[in-house]
Amino acid sequence: FVLCVCFLTPQFKPILLGCADPRSEMASYRRVANSQKCVRAGGKHNDLEDVGRDVYHHTFFEMLGNWSFGDYFKVEACTMAWHLLTEVYGIPAERLYVSYFSGDAASGLPADEETRHIWLSLGVRPDHVLPFGMRDNFWEMGETGPCGPCTEIHYDHVGKRNAATLVNADSPDVVEIWNLVFMQEGDGGLRTLPQCSVDTGMGLERLLTVLQGQRSNYDTDLFTPLLSAIHQCSKAPAYRGRTGQADEGRVDMAYRVVADHVRTLCVCIADGVYPGMTGAELVLRRILRRAVRFSTEVLQAPEGALASLVPTVAHILGDAYPELHTETGRIMEIINVNEAQFLSSLKQGRRVIDRTLSKMDRDVVKFPGKRPPVIIHAAVAWSLHRNLGFPLDLVDLMLEERNLAVDKHGVEQLAAEHEKLHNQSDGVAEEKGLHTDLQSLAELQNRGVPHTDDSPKYSYSLQHDGTYAFSPCRASVLALYSNQSLVSEVTEGQRCGMVLDRTCFYAEQGGQTHDQGYFTKDGLQDVLFPVECVRLAGGYVVHEITAADTLRTGDQIQLHVDETQRLACMVKHTATHVLNFALRELLGSGVVQRGSHITADRLRFDFSSKASLDVSQLQEVEKMVQDIIQQNHVVHMQEVPLARANQIAGLRTVDEVYPDPVRVVSVGVPTSELLSNPSDQRTSVELCCGTHLLQTGGIRDLVIVSERQMVKGISRIVAVTGDDARQAREAGQVLLQEVESLTARIATNHTPLLATAQRLSKEVGLLTDAVESTPIPQWQRRELQTRLKALQRSTNTTIRKLEIKEAAVKAKELLSRHSNKAVLVDTLETDSISKVLLLLLLLLKMTPTVQVVMKTVNQLSEHAPDSLIMLFAHLQPSGRVLCACQVPKGQVAVSASEWALAVCGRLGGNAGGSATVAKGVGTATNTTDLLETVRWAEEFALNKRQHTTN
């Protein structure tokens, strides 16, 4: 995974794909020069494991780039780069080497001889112009999309030699400083792009190393203050810049890892990317944990040292990125919390490994490797890695000390399966269509097909009776797209994308899902064409359908939006704006939207927050939203120039490219008034392209049914509206009554039977599950969970007391029958439990006597400490047999686990435990079988004792 792909492609991806909003400023870009934060830490462009080993790889770096979108190309790009390096920066030309694409016969791609001749014409020596293949000199955004040959400029730090053989050879002395990518093909070079583009990237850190006359990026003033700060907070010797075998104890590698990773953590957290469990957050989590390991284990720095470096990073980078200064406190807090969690996980993981090893039979399990080492099952290692964040290389190191190893092939399979499931759930394998086909989009533009007029999606009105009327929409079919090409006709059953001159369908964007509905064709009104998906593609709205009949370009159609689904989305979208406003009013302006998703069923809203909201805050947010709903404010929507919109006080925006003019959505205050009055009107106002209610009363009600921290610093709210909100409140009241009823029954049960106490405990558990899974107000869920936890503690305490009491009675009875016996084996009666109640408990998967059996064994052992004791309980009608045993510490005749395993194995079951205490289960169809097992168990133990004595 790459947080920001090299060369900053995501920023300008819409232009490269030909799908930039034609109304946005970006659509007019032809030449661009920029500098941007860039992180590479996984996937195709992955530098994570290289960081620290050498002196020039980083997870975070600042990328200097220049771009051409259909403007200049190879000659100008190479000329400008050479001029800047050799004449402006004064870098000696003899130290520079350039590479070009040598072609690839297997892919049918020719060598880039044009670029080779350009470099030669600029005066570059022929032996400094070097050919390389696909791996080094052909750049691809992904499996599909723009791609093309690239030419790299490398610098020789040594000089006065021919270093051609060291180019692209992972030499620390000859490193790439600039890459010029010529995007001229698409889909792996299979098709020519409609326009050629240039995308270049030069790492600031490597350039600075050259300009400051250093051999290592870490010796520049971007890093030296940070390395000094690391030395001050650790117990390691000062940084000496060593690598490889010369770096004894990997101390200097640890310096580089910590310095690099803390920079990455700072810039990502300041930008709202926090350590988590998926996507970019998971990558950052791994970076943080790698930094913690090197900091604590190699540099011997105390807990908290990593966070103490944040002010130094802010001092170095804060002038360019002022958010590092404003977010210093938050960054330090998040690093400290995650470090503490990881160190705790390390301890837990070590215990898991120790416990796993203690259970393994080294004579049975097969372990390949030297001498040969034992293999730890892949599931154990993967669970440690996935659930506890335990680095796999740390598992390797811990096991290597004991001549053990991990089943790496098995771990790789589990990782691949996890990635496959993750991709399926996230919809990574997005279906191809017109929205991804650059050639077809360019062809539409070349044909003069006008962009879709989608303004009719806003054409609706509020009637006197409170219902909404949606205006009819007629349209002409301008283009059809099927099987990766534009066609003039599709037939029944054929999937296609359809472009119209106008549409009332909302295409998915801004977090709001697309409209549903159908259309009919003139002359064929009885045949419905369902619309399956609606997408935006470079100013065109693409309706994806499966043709119900023949459809041709030029056909006239009548569009019918699913009004119920659209209205539900309008309700949720307006509610989202109101919720955003309420959160900022309650928690302060530090609340920043981090994402949203709006469907007909619910709304999801992600926002920055130091901690999860408490009960009172959840109640207050709902009350503020309710107030705005009851006031039935008018929702004002108006398109205004983007520059003017940005002047509105209190405006909420998210990090995306907006069209110009832009749509302003404000609640209660007209946009014109917001523009004329610069003071903050304390109302919800956002830039938004979504469809909204015309008055807030249409929301009717809102209930937050879920609120939790996704990662430290990011909370997610899920809310429902209207009838769903009413049902959630009603469900909450029902559960409240059940909790109160159960509380009363537990409180009045002063002298309970054990079975009664266990039944009440089970009811608490079932009610806890219902409270957890039922959509109810989140504030009420938290209150009920607190009450149920208290009830669970109370019932568990009662059960323990009753079990001990019952065990004491049964132990006394057994001692009277088996006084002074070396081996005591007997059964416990379950007659005191009625057959009806026992059947109920078994159906609830409860075993009412298992703890009594174990506690009775314990009490017998206290009174007969030198005896081997085993007890059975036969549960009817299931025939299940519970077994528990205990043997004196230090005796060698037989272990408790061995004894229980042998006996339960005879009953077709299994057992486990330690040398002194064990328990298990089996099955006996009748009393005779059980009594025979009792006799056999006693003989087994006696024979073991006799064998040991002899």
C-alpha cells in the first residue's frame, strides 16, 4: 500500500484519466510545478524494509515535481531538467548519468530511442546514457491507466571515475535523484493515450545531500538535529553513519529508522492519518511499531522517547508545514498511546509464544531448517501479527534463539487470503467502464459530444402537504459504451454505459450514493430499462444498464428516479450537515470531517476527536440536532464563484477539488446574507454537490446508533433518521424495561439455588448481547451496558459462593465414604437439579455442574493432600460426562493431565490441564458404562503408583 504514490499521481489523477470536472480549476491545468509530502511504505512502491539499512531510502520524503498535461513533452522536460541541475544548481555534468527505456520484446514495447537522442543532443556523454528494462525505466500507475517509459538521472557521489556499472545497482554512492516519466500509453502500453503528459519527481532529501556535499541524506540539516535529539534521549553511543557489517549491533540503523519514521508519523498524523487496522492507517501502525522496536530494543530509549522527538520534527519542517506546530500535542499523545499499546502487546505476544512452545511435543512435530528447528504453526504467528501487531521478523528473532522457526509459507498463504478478502470487501477490483477508458472519453470530446447537463437532479419542490414533487426529465441518448468501445446500438441483455444530453439522476460523489430508478424509450413505454449505477466521468454522467430491449444513439427517453430512495438520501445528507455543525458547536472548531457515506438506510460520519464521546455528549449532540429539526429551518442552496465562497465565515470544507462555481448549502441563513456579512452566523454552511431537503423538518428525527473510535483520534458515528430513529428509541425503551425487570428479580432472589443463579447469569449475558446488537440510541446502549456489567459481576459472585458451598457439602459426603484412600475416584449426583431445568440449561449450552465438580475436587484435595482424586458428573439426558482431577504436587506416578486424558479418551472425549490439575469431557450412554469407567480410572492410577514404587 502507498499512502501517496510516488510522483504525486493521486493529486492530478483526474486530469490524467480525462475525468476532471470541467468546471474545476484543475481542468484548465497545462503546466504545473509543485512540492508535496509523499509516503512510500508498502505495495509496489515499498521502501519500508530498506529504510535504515542504507542512507538514502525513506518512508516519508518531499517530492519536487513538474508536470505537463498535453503541453510540452520529452525534449522540453529533459532540457529543463538538465539546465536546472547543471547550470542553476551547478552540479558537475560528469557526475550525472541518465537512463532510458531499452524496450521489452515480450510486451511489444520498443526502445525509447527518442529520449536517448535527446540526452546526447544536450551534450551528455554516450557512456553516461544507459539503457534499462521494464523494472527500472517503465512506469505504471497500476494494472490499468496511464503508463509510459521514464528516464532517470543518477548522481555519483564519488566522481572522477566511470560509475556506469553502479547505476541501478543499489550502490549508496550512485543514487537516482530525478525521474522523468513520459505518459504516452495506457493499460500497460497496449493503447496510445489521447494526449501525452509528463510527470517528474525529484526527492528533496537526495537533492539536498548533493547540494550540501554530503554522502548520506542523514548528514544533511534535515536530519542532523533529529539524530542529536535521539542521542540525548537514548542510552546508545552517538550516531556515526555506519551501514552493513560495520554497524555493530545495528545502532546506526536504529538511528536512521527512528529519525525517518518519526518524521513520517508527524506528517501523517498532522494530516489526519492515524495508526489503525486497515489501509493507510495499518501501514502507519507498522511504521510506528517498527520505530518503537528500534527505539526501545536497540537504542535503549525509555518509553515516551519517540513522542519527545515530535517538537524537533516540527522545528525542522514546521516553516513549510505549519500544521506540525499546531498539532504537536495531538501527535505526541497519539504516539504515546500507540507505543504503550504496542509494548503491552509485545509482552502478551511473548506469553503466547511461550505458552505455545510449552504445549508442543518436540518429538512429534516436524520442523525443517538447521538441526532441524521446530516450526511454529502459521496460524499462531499470523494471529500475533494481525491481532496484536507483533512484527513477524520479531517472532523470527525470538524463535531463532531457541532453534525454532515460523512456517513462513503458511504465513504467506494466510496473508494472501486476508488480502483477498480485504480487497473483495473493499471492492478493490472495480468494474471497468467508460469512467476508466481514457481513449473513449477522449473520443467523445473529439466528436463534440457535450458534457451532461445534470442540473435537473436539483429540480424538485416541497408541496403544501409536506411531500416532494420531482420534475419529469426527458433526454436524448448521445453515446453508448460496451465491450470497451463506443457503439451506436446495444441489444437486449447487453451491458452498457449510456451518456445523455441531460439527466435527473444523481451520480455517486461527495459521499452520497447514486440514484436508482429506470427509464423508458419513446414508442416502447411498457419496457423498463433499470439503471444499475450512475458515475461521473470527466463531465459526463454515465448510466450503467443492462439493456431490456434494443437501444440506439439518438433515442428519446423518459427518466424516472426512485423518489423514495432519493428522498431518503436527501434526508440523510441534510442530517449529516446538521450533525457536523452540532459536533463542531459542542466539541469546538478542532473537529474536522474525515469522511462520510450517505445511503437511503443510514448515514456514516467520520471526524477527528481525541476520544470517544461520553453519554452526556451523545445526548447533547442529539438534542442540538433535534432543535434544528424542530425549528424547521430553510435549507438554502446557491452556486457562487469558488473564490467568494471561500470567504464565508465558518465554512466547512473537505480536502477535495471543488468545481467553479461551487454549490453552497446553508441551513437557516441565505447564502447572499453569508456573503454580505463576514461574521460567523453560527449555522451549518458547507460546499456540497449533494441533494438536500428544502427544510430541516423533513429529517423528523435523528438517533446516533453507533459511535466509536476507529483509530486513536478518529471517531465514527452511524445514525438513522425518521421512522428508523423512532424504532431505535422504542427498541431502547423495551431493552431498558427488560434490564430493570432482570435487576429487580436478581435483587429479590435472596436465597437462590445454584441453578437459579446460573440461569439469571445466562439471562444477563443474553440481554447484554441484545443491547450490543440492537439499533438503539448509543447513549442508552452505554448506560445499559454499564448496568449489565454490574449485574454480571453480582451474579458471578453469587454463583461462586454457591459453588463453593455445594462443593463443601459434596466433599464432606465423599470424605465420609473414602477416608484415607490413596486414590479417590467417584461420581457426583445431579439429582438436585430437576430434569426440566437441566434440559433448559443444556439447550442454553450451560454446564451447571462443571465448576461444582472442579471445586469439589479442590476441597477434597485440601482435606486429603496426599491422595489422587478424580470425580465425574453424568448429565442426563445428553449422556455427557464431566471429569475433573487433582494430584499432589511433586508426586511422579502420574500427572493430572495424563490421567484425565486417558480416562476421557476411553469415553470418546478429550481433556487438558497441568501436572496437578486437569479436566475433560466424554460420553457414557448409561450408568453401567460410567461405573466401569470409574473402576478403570482407579485401577489406572493405582497401577501407575505401584509401577513407580517398584
